[in-house]
Amino acid sequence: MRLLLGIAILLALPGTALAKSVPDAAGLYRINQMEMAGGLELSPDGRFRYGFDYGAVSEVSEGNWTFEDGKVVLTTDPMPPPGECDRGYATACFNRTQLTQDGENWILYRWEARIVLKPAQPRPR
């Protein structure tokens, strides 16, 4: 019985350590920079919704997100045909696009711009 309990504890430890090392990135983020507006919603279930306006560029996307190596990774799902992707309007096609963290913010490089995604509400400390 002790052996089974010991194995159960050992199996639970790595999962617990991993869960604590992943930040709680889920939430609403806003884009509020000169000539830019939009937002990103990272749902706890691993889905995202994105909208962005920048000059003549206006796009939306939805799909799946994961957290890998300290970065949020976006993948559009369903992925439209290549001819409908990234034309500066309509659908933004993310194919494992990485967002890097800068404090509480996430940074997305797109359209030769550094897009800062700020939490819509301050996070508890």
C-alpha cells in the first residue's frame, strides 16, 4: 500500500510543478497604441479570439492557443485557404505565431509593427 501511495505522489509531483510554472495567461488584452486598436481574448479552454485595426489593415481571427517555452502560441482554426490569409483585411492567419511576454503584456510582431497587448483589467498580485 505504501508503495502505491509513493508512486502516486511521485507521478503527481511533476504535473504540479509544471502547472505552477505556467503563468495564467488567459484573459482579455487590449491594443491601444497610436493608430492601432483591437484586442485578444485567451480563453481558459485554449481558444482565442483576435481583432485588429491599423491604418488600412483590419483583421480578425480565432483558433487555439497554447503556452510553450514562456510564450503564447496562436494557431488559427479553422485555417482559411492561403489566398484568404493576411491580405491586410478579413482573416489573420496565425500558424504557431508566438507572442513574447513583457511584464504583464504580450508582444505580437505583425505588419512591421510591435503590437503591445495589455491586460484589459489589472491582474491580482
